[in-house]
Amino acid sequence: MEIREYCVEDEKDWVECRLLSFLDSTYYKDVKKEKEKYPNHSLEYLAIEDGKVVGFIDVELNSDDLTQNKENGAIIWNLGVLPSYRGKGIANSLWEKVKEELKRKSFSYCELWTQDDKPANDFYRKVGFVQKSEFTYLRCRPKEVRQTIRLSDADVNAYFAEDMLFQASYSEKEKLEKICKDVVEVRLYAIYL
Ligand SMILES: CC(C)(COP(=O)(O)OP(=O)(O)OC[C@H]1O[C@@H](n2cnc3c(N)ncnc32)[C@H](O)[C@@H]1OP(=O)(O)O)[C@@H](O)C(=O)NCCC(=O)NCCS
């Protein structure tokens, strides 16, 4: 297995690898048809095995979206490995490459948002990230086509509501699980390097 930098010629392979890697996760509806571009400098690596792209990691440096340490912090925006290549240390190798590069550039902090998929949470914890529970919020998809959604701070009359994705505070979880088909926790993890 080889880890190398992403280049523009890899875009189609990146898009296909991301689609297949996220299909069995709670991100299955988050389909990207093009590779994302980041406003600040980024580290973008691919894992290559059997001559194909089997994994990827994207990290933006000094992102405006960081919750802290914007001056020497980084944020992971994308990490995935094809299902049939998992459990072989590929995500770990991608992260090790990023970590080495961050340290070389004197970055001392990294964070990421992820949802409540067990493999992703287990992975981040295993490599040393710590969850910052106070940032957890919910991403919800209602059950019904037409529905009044009543939250503590707003009433929403929603049509075609099953296509609607909305965010809510973690404290609403019990109530929302009764009226939604998906209630996903969005979690922040952080590590000091
Ligand atoms: C999360 C993901 C990237 C892990 O990739 P991977 O190459 O299988 O991970 P690794 O083999 O490097 O695993 C390293 C460690 O993470 C933990 N881990 C990874 N997957 C796990 C799983 N399914 N169950 C339990 N622990 C797991 C283990 O501790 C593992 O170490 P070990 O094998 O020595 O026990 C992969 O499952 C994936 O692509 N998931 C879908 C996309 C996604 O959710 N991305 C993250 C959101 S941005």
C-alpha cells in the first residue's frame, strides 16, 4: 500500500472512492460529484493498493471553521476507506502521514466533526482523539411527508418533510426520535499533537 499526495487527475477516482466509502455510513446521502476545494492550505492524500484509490484524507490548515487554535490548528474534512480494504490499517497510515506533516509544519492541534458511526468513532478514539461532548448536536430527518415539527424555540410546518434535514440541539433527542426516521449525533473530536 502506498500513500501519496492527491493531484487533479485523481478527481474521478476520489469521487468514486468517497461515494463507496460513505455508502454504508450515516453520510450515505452526502454525495459529492466533485472534489471539494478548501479556502486555505490543505493536506490531501490518497491510499493506493492494487493500482487503485482505496482511501483518502483531506485536512485544511488554519480553517475558519476550527472551534479553536485557528493559528496552528487543522481540521479533517474527509476520511474514508473502501469497505473491502478496511481493518488493515489504511486509515491509520493516512492519519500518520497527516500527523507527521502537521508536526513538521509546527501545527499542534487537529479537530474534526463526525457522526455516530461506530467504525469512525472507534477509529478516532484509537488514534488519540478525544470527544468534546459539549459540541454534540443532532441532524434529523422527519418520518412524515407533511408534519408540524415543534421544538422548544420554533414551530415548523414542513411539506415533503422526509427529504428535509434539520439540525437540533442534543437536548431534544428523545422527542425527535419519536417523529424522525433518522436522528444522528454530530460529534466534535480533537487532539493535541
Ligand atoms: C473509519 C474508517 C475510515 C476506518 O478505516 P480503516 O482503514 O478500516 O481503519 P484502520 O484499519 O486503520 O483501523 C485503525 C483502528 O481503528 C479502530 N477501528 C477502525 N474500524 C473499526 C471498526 N469497524 N470497529 C472497531 N474499531 C475500529 C480499531 O481500533 C483499529 O485498530 P485495530 O485494527 O488495531 O484494532 C472506515 O471504517 C470508513 O471509511 N468508514 C466510512 C467513512 C467514515 O465514516 N469516515 C469518517 C467520517 S469523516
